[in-house]
Amino acid sequence: MTADWNEQRPGFLELDLVAHCGETAAGEFLHTLCAVDIETRWTEPVALPNKGQQATFEGIRALRQRLPFPLLGIDSDGGSEFINHHLVRYCRQEHITFTRFRPFKKNDQAHVEQKNWTVVRQVIGYARYESSEALQLLSNIYQDLRLFVNFFQPVKKLTHKARVGSKLKKTYDTAQTPYQRFLASQEIDQADKHRLTAQLKHRVDKQLTELWRILR
């Protein structure tokens, strides 16, 4: 919308919602906004109270603050929680490219679909969650889960595929964590790389201050 889509540069994310509705989609229930950066595979899960436009918008703003690099582009499905004037206007104002996947082309969101399974479904499951207590617990879980996934779980990226006879041969690169891919990227300034480390140090120091306060 406002810039070219560039999957070789960190900052271009696929987005999707995962419903925590159990066996019925009736009523209101929690959702997870799942976002994955295509270049580094950096993943951000955000707990939402529902799939409304406002909740989804606030979730996108929250994950933007957590990213170790600028948010440059988002790609979503065609649901009204994403395709609405409020989010479109925000992306224009913030110079964020906004695209949507092509109908009936499921591979357009293959990266986030994979994370929906490995990061959300395999951990949280398929149960129904509705309460504010569940929302807070889900948010707390994601605060730790995002660090585990991004700093400690190596992933391989498909680098090449070619058809050999009747078989499709795929070639992958060496497995690296999203954090390692972030540090290795030539598209990210050294200042941004240092900023991520500083943010983590700041969070630890803040919690230590609270801990020492208890001793007074």
C-alpha cells in the first residue's frame, strides 16, 4: 500500500487469528493474533479478548512495540478484523505496507499457518477460553513463550526447490534461531541490534528493583 513488499528484509510479517472457541464458535471467546516475520521467522503471539476490529488493531500495535526491528509490512487474510478503514488508515499514516493473501491461495500465508500450529495449537490446544482471567494468563504465557521461540528454537528456511522427475526436491539452509537471523541480517542497523539486548537488560533490572524493594 505504501511501499514495496520485500521478504528479504526483516519487518514484513504475515498475520492471522487463532480462535480459542472449543467446539462451538457461538458467543464471544479469546483469540490469539499470531505474527511471523518472513525473513527472520521472528514470531509474536498476542492474546486478544475477541476478534473485533479494535481488539485486533490494539494487538497489532502491541506486537509492533515488541518487535526488535521496524514493522514495514503486514499481510493478512480478508477478514473484516484486518480489512477495515481504521487499520488501513493507520498503515498509511505509519508507512506500513498492507497486503492481503489471494483467495484460494493458502500458500500465501504458509509461514503464519505453520506458527499457528507449532506456537499456538501445540501449546494452548483447542479448548474454549472466555474469561478475563484466561486472557491475563494467556498473555503471561506468551510473554515467556515468545522468548523461548525466538531465542531458543532454531528453524530452517527453504532456499531452493526443483522438480526432479516426479519428485520435488527441497533445499534448506542451516537451522538458526530467529534471534540469530536477526543478528546476522545486513538489513538491520547495529543500533537496533544493540537496542534489543538493552531492552532485555532493562526488563531484568526493572524486576530486580521490584525484588529489592520488598527487602526494605
